[in-house]
Amino acid sequence: MNEVQTARQRLDRLLEATQEIGRIGGWDIDIVSGDVFWTSGVYHLLEIAPQEYTPTRQSTRQFFTPETLTVIEASFQDVINQPETHDYEIEMITAKGRHIWVHSLGHTTWEAGRPIRRTATVQDITERRQARQALREAENRWKLALESAGDGVWDWNVATGEQFFSPRLLEMYGFHEGEIDTNSDAVDALVHPDDLDLMRQDLQAHFDQRTPSYQNEHRVQCKDGSWKWVLSRGMVISRDADGKPLRMIGTHTDISARKKSEELIWQQAHFDVLTGLPNRRMLRARLEQDIEKCKRNNQQLACLFIDLDHFKEVNDTLGHDVGDKLLVDVARRIKDSVRACDTVARMGGDEFIVVLSELNATSDTERILQKLLDVLSSVFQLGLEKVFVSASIGVTIYPFDADNVEDLFKNADQALYVAKGGGRNRFSFFTPALQEAVQRRLRLTSDMHAAVALQQFYLVFQPIVDLASGAVRKAEALIRWQHPQRGLINPADFIAVAEANGLIIDIGEWVLQRALEQVQKWRATLDANFQISVNKSPVQFQSATGHRSWLERLQAMDLPGEALVVEITEGLLLDSNANVASKLLDLSAAGIKVSLDDFGTGYSSLAYLQKFDIDFLKIDQSFVRHLSSSRTDLALCKAIIAMSHELGLQVIAEGIETPAQRDLLLAAGCDYGQGYLFSRPLAADQFEAFWQQRGVSCDFQI
Ligand code: C2E
Ligand code: MG
Ligand code: MG
């Protein structure tokens, strides 16, 4: 073998081997003569031996599917373009009938508008195609899975900016296929401008591989112009060698409903449902901001606590619907009376807080305060009802009284307390003296804890006189506190505090016990029918144990119910929570009498007295004080007495200080009287002396 032959053989073997390795072959067609030449690689690919088959243009057709033939033939007939190269992926059928996919790259020679020769390589890419197919199927499967979870799917070719959207995603926004431009800029144009920055930041974080996946909530504009909240989640699934993202897939989940309920929850957490005003929490946040602003600008602000007078009465007598309407109207009137920069909030119940910001002079504040009192005390037309209320306002000023929310609230509350105590329908500013009063109240509370144990309390008794006969068969037990440092303290100065701190329960128990001991003694020594009146605070009614033990104590001491009269106030009857009617029934079932104290100072409606078991009505001393034959108070007293009798109640007049008052009341038909004219409240032994001295009945003329 010569050198040339050896080299030739080597070349043949190399061609053989490379064709095998690359699963590649070459063919050559002389289109004019119909001659076809195949390399061994093509025989191999088509699973046929060279000795079995010699290809011709006609017979090679068997190796092509009809679709492939169409493609090839079309290229031969493309006389306009006369393509010189081709690059196909085509399907072929081997001699054994197996379908394979080949990649064909080739060259065609044209002459006078006709193809005359084609040379091409063919490479078996069946496996690669299958892998690609499998991948596509897998993708379709997860896209389907994501879609069926209700999510819209997107698939983003980051390099080209091309986006694919699943039908569900389009449907979420009301679009049809093809209605959305698929490049990413057009898609970004649908995102709410306020959300775009954050969305891009989140995306960048994931692109830079700072986050394992991308996640962002934003609004997308639907075809109809409305906005939808979506949660967009995604992940880069391929990157180039430098880590630059190439492709990213992800989903859109419609979270509009969640956002809506979150918004509602936020709204409810920060705003009062009834009036739509900010609530305590919201107000606190705003006030803190306002304080900061005042600090910066050297300004003042006023914090107003507003409490409606007699709201409870409206609620209890006209019903909660009317009460609610009233609150809504009150909210509106307050808002209309202040500037837009001021904050009006509702604390619950009938309490409102107003923050007047950017104040420069207090005279400003007083004008607004007066305006508020005026608008709130003018008539409210609530449906068919005409309702009158008024308001009490406590005011404190930043920075003079306090420099933080907590202390401003405390001060305003104390000032409100004073406004209420001062007779309502007024405003009161916080002052240092007020602060001292608060301190005193606080000290009183701590002293009071010890007072029961240290026996600093004692009872005095004030006779209640039968006006017609002058007979004394009753007395009211009144508490006194002998304070070691402060001397004698009257109940007016500590009962309210005891009610507020709950000590009234213990103190009340002690009073009852002491009063029952006294009446037991006096029924034995003075008068077998003697009756003792004991004041019972509404707070004691609210406490279940406090209520029950009263009945038990009476039984334990073997006293009949008639020995005791319980004095209650109107406020209690209006308290719809305390189960008052049934508790009063308990008392009357035990034979205990009930007396309505201080009548005329509160709501004073005789009509609803019928609903309760009440035996006596005590006309308040403020009526009795101004009694004279010409005054309307007398007419009122007469009316109260007549109506009480009508309802089967007996009437006791309090605070009778002059014979003239006594005579007028007697003439008006009043049954009993109590007051300094007859006697001041007396210690037990003084009471006994008083009794001995004047006999069971005597003439009180002085
Ligand atoms: P109240 O039940 O209306 O008692 C009548 C008050 O009027 C008593 O004041 C009495 O001293 C006073 N008073 C009686 N006659 C006259 C008079 O002719 N002129 C004037 N100006 N005042 C007269 P006090 O003892 O200071 O009691 C004040 C209030 O404290 C009582 O009003 C009652 O609401 C409450 N209170 C007194 N003791 C107790 C108690 O043991 N428990 C409870 N829960 N409250 C009590
Ligand atoms: Mg009383
Ligand atoms: Mg009274």
C-alpha cells in the first residue's frame, strides 16, 4: 500500500468514527440526474446497510414523512428566493420504520432559476428533542398546577423582555389572549405607580441573589380600569455564566379580598365605627405627631376632653338607636366647630377628645370652647324626638400643663371632672390647684384603705319626722370619717372616691352592720317599729355579693325587713345593666323599704317610677331651700307630692331648715320631713338624749 492509499484509509476511518460519534452523516443530490450519494453515517442513521440499498432521488422519499417532504419540496420550488442554505429540524423514518428527528444543514446550488444540486449534513437529534419535549411537558404540567391553584402564571424571558401570560392571569385582569402587549415595559405600565418602586426593588434584590425568591404585593389595573391587589411571586430559573438572569417564572395571586379585610381591620382598629371619627389609638398617634410639630414650631396645642351631660338618660329613656343618632350628630357638630387641622376623636360612650393644634393665644381656645358648648346645648332633632343635652369640657394646654400624651390626658380628665362637678354645660382649664386636688384624692384613697380597719368611721343619725304629728319613728344613718390628721371628713368629700376605687363595698357593709345593730337596739329600747334608712350606692348594687349579703345580714340579726329602708338614687334606676328592677324586688320581697333619694337633682321622671318597687320619695334639699309661697319650686313640690301619692309613694322632704318651709310642705301634703329644723345628724347617744328630751312626739315650733 502506498502512502497515498494509507492516508486515504486513515481519512476514511476518521470520517467513519466522527460520523458515528456525532450521529451525523452527509448526503449529496444531483437534482438534474437524480443521483444521490450518502455517507456511511446516513446509512447508519437510517438503519440500513450500504450493500442492501443504493439511494436514488425517487426512492429516498420513503425515508421522509409527508410533512418533511412538503418542506423540502417547497424549498426546491422557491424560485423567487433561491435559498442557498437551509437549516431544518425534520422528521424521518428509518428502514426499520422508526421515527427519528434530524437536524439538516445544507447548501443548494441554483442555475437558471432551478436547483441543480444539494449537499447537506444530517444529525440525529431525536434524544435532544425528546428531552426538550419532556421539559416542555413538565413546564406545562406545573403551569397547569399553578393555574389550577387559582394563580395566574407568568414566564419572563428577562434577556428579551418577552413575557408569557397564562389564560388565568389574563382573565384575572379581564383581558383576552393578545390584548396585552407581551413586553415587560407594557406590563409595568399596568402596575400602580405608587407600587412600582418597591416592586422593582424587590425584583432587583432577587436578581442580585440577595433573596431566594421574588415576592411583592402591588396593584394592577384591570381592563375595566379598576385596581386589583396581587401577590406576585417568582424565581429566576436560569442565569448566564455571569449570574445575569435569563429567565424567570412566577405567579400572580389575587389578594384583593385579603387587602380589603386588612384595610377594614385597620379602619376598625383606628376609627370609631359609629361616628367614623379616629378612636383613642389613632388619636394618641396623631397627638404625638402634633406635639412633635408644636415642639419644632414653638406652638401650643389644647387637648379637650368633652363629655355629654345627660347622655345616659337619653340612651335609657329613648333607646340606643336614638342615642346612637345623637352621638353621630354630636360628632358632626364638634367637627364643624373646629378647624380642619384639628383632630376630633371619640373615646367610646359619650366621650370625645378634641386636639386644637397650632394655637397661638388662649383667647382663641376660649372662643372655640364657648362655640362647642353652644352648638352642643342647642336642640337635637333626632327623627321625631327633640333632645336637649349639654357638654362638659376639660382643657389642658401643651406645653404649659404637660409635654406628653399621658399627662395631657390625665390633666384634661381632671379638668373635665371639675367642669362636671361645677354644674355641667361648662369648660374648665387644668390648673396646678386642680393637680393638688387630685393629689389629695389620691392620698384620701390610700388613707381610706386603713380607715375601715382602724375604725375611723362612725355613724350619725338624723331623725325623720312625721310632719302631721311631729312623731319620730325613723332616722337616716349618715357616715362620718374621723381622720387622724385632717379631722372630720364629710361623706360628700369621700363617698365619690370610695365609689371610684371600689372601697364603697367594704365601707357599705360596715355601715349596714352598724346601722342594723343600732336599729335592733332602738327597737328594743325606744320604739318597737323604729326604722333606719341606709344609703346604698349604685356601685354596691352592681356587685352581686354586696347585694346578697344585705338580705343575709338582716336575717342573721333576726330583724324584720321593715326595720330597714334602703336609700337609692335615680341614677341607679337608669342603669340598664345592673338588673335593678329584680334587685329591688328582692328587697321588697324581704320586706325592706326603698326610698328614692335626692329627687329633683337628676332626670326626675315620675313616669318610670311605676316600673320599680319604691316606697318613699325624698325631695332634694335644693328644692326645699328656696321654698316660698310665691315660687315655682312650691308648685313643683306640690306636683311631685300629688303624683307620688297617686303612685302610692310617701314623700319625705330633705333639708327643712325653717318653720316656714315645714308649714308649706305640710300644707302641700308632704308626709315626712328631715332637716336642721328638727335636728342635725346626731351620734347614737346624742340621738337617745334627743329622744328622751322631746318624747315620741313634740311640737317643733321654734
Ligand atoms: P343624703 O342621703 O341626701 O343625706 C342628706 C344630707 O343632707 C346629709 O349630708 C345631711 O347631713 C344633710 N342635711 C340634713 N338636713 C339638712 C339641712 O337642714 N340643711 C342642710 N344644708 N343639709 C342637711 P351628709 O351627711 O354630708 O351626707 C351627704 C351625702 O352623702 C348623703 O346625702 C348621701 O348621699 C351620702 N352618704 C352619707 N352617708 C352615706 C353612706 O353611709 N353610704 C353611702 N353610700 N352614701 C352616704
Ligand atoms: Mg340619703
Ligand atoms: Mg338626699
